[in-house]
Amino acid sequence: KQVNETENNNDYINFEESAKIFSEFSDNKYNSQPSFKSSIITKAAENIMLSPVKNMMVLDMGISGERLATARTKGEFQEFAIKEGSFLFFVYGAGKLIQKGIDTVSEKLFKTPIKLDSKFLTSKLSENILSDSKMQNDIDIFCKKFAANKNDSALYEYIFKNPENTVVKAAKESGIITMMKDKKNIGEIDTRKYIDSEKIKNLAKDLKTFVNIGSKENQKKFLNRVKTFKVASTILNVAICCFALGYAVPKMMYKHRKNNQNGQSSFHVRTEYEKELKKREENSLKQKNV
């Protein structure tokens, strides 16, 4: 009963006062620059804290740093640097760089654009775009309007006001724009999730390339080829990283050890410790003789 009375009773809301407050802000009466800006360190910390992958990367960097700091010899330090540096690069950084290279080769050499998200490529929307001139026109309009436009506010406003635009639909299919899943608000954009304006602009460019190449070929064959290349690119990316970490890096470490131990195959730490102990013994004997 209390809940119902509260929902039907709006007397406690002063609409005139609320309107006055919002109008004062919109008229720039107050300083537009907030005084509670976060520092670069705070932003970096927030970025890491909210990402499980970056959390794991920081942990691995800490472990690698500890191994380098506690290296027993110069040779061991160099080997740790090769092994740990390669691990961090191929696990956390190389994937994106390799994928960019594969995407470029696929598009330029094989005329198969695979930059678009796999969720979009397997949707019905990807098929419709290739045959629907209106959808293609939507993409052209979006590119002309926002390709060089730095005003993100206008882009966000356009997204909310034009939900049926092809680029907006593709962004939803690709997961760039997150949709509400609860029954009450299903079909609405989830404003709690961040929408990356640069990703949407890049999506529009990739869609235009997708249409320009695909509209000149048999649509079914083209889509099948794109999907096959997309899967193959992921497998190739993983294979390159596995090959690097499983073969190339150990081979590099072996050559480094061989070159720095005069071709000896024995464990370098043991060899270096034996030399050090021998020097200590010689120095000790000299002191005794003196």
C-alpha cells in the first residue's frame, strides 16, 4: 500500500525548481571545467582495475621483474630477459599486431575483408547489407557525416535518434553498443556501458569496404569465403604465437647460451659459480701465503 501511494504521489517533486537548476547549467552559468579531474595515474589504475586481462598482465610483469631482480649471474639475467620479455609480448601484445597484419594481407591480396566482428559476419544483417541499396546508402551517409567529425556528442545523439541506421544495427550486432537484456527495457541501449566512438567510426569504414568488395561478387560465395578467412586468421594468429613461444624463443635462448659459454652445453650458472669459487679459493690461498 505504501509503495502504491508513493508511486502515485508526485507532490514531493518540485518540477519548476528542477527545470531552473538544469537551465542554469545549460546556460553555462557555472564553470564548465570540473575541479575533480582524475590524474593520469588514477586513470591508468582504473583502466587496469576494470580489466581482468590487464590485471593478469600486471601480475605477470611483477613476477618477471622479480625473476630479473634475483638473477644469480649476468648470463641468467640475459636469459630471463629474453624468456620473460618474449612471453609478455606474445601473450599480451603480439596478438593485435599480428591480426592487423593478417587483416591487411587478406584484404589487399585476397580481396577478403575480415576486420568485421565474427558476430556480425554470422548474422542475417551481413547478408542483407550486400543486397539492400538503402542499407548501403545508410553506410555512405554515416561515413560522410562522422568520418572526420570529432564531435562525439553529435555521434552519440545520432545513435540514439537513429536506431534503424545500418551502422548502428551493425554496432549492436558486433557488441560495440550493448543492449538491455531485462524484460522491462529489452531492445534499448544500455547507457551504463561505454560506447567507443572510434570503434563505431572504424566499423563504418570496414562496412563500406565490405560492401564495395562483396557487392561485385556472388554474395553467398563471398560471405562463405569471409567467414572461412576469419576463422583461419584466428587459428593462424594463435599458431604464430605458439610457434614463437614453443620453438623460436627457446632456440634463441639456446643460441645465446651457446655463444656466451664458448660452445659449452653445461648449465651456465653452475659453470659461472665454479669459476667464482675457484677465484675465491685462489684469493684465500694468496692471503694465507702472505
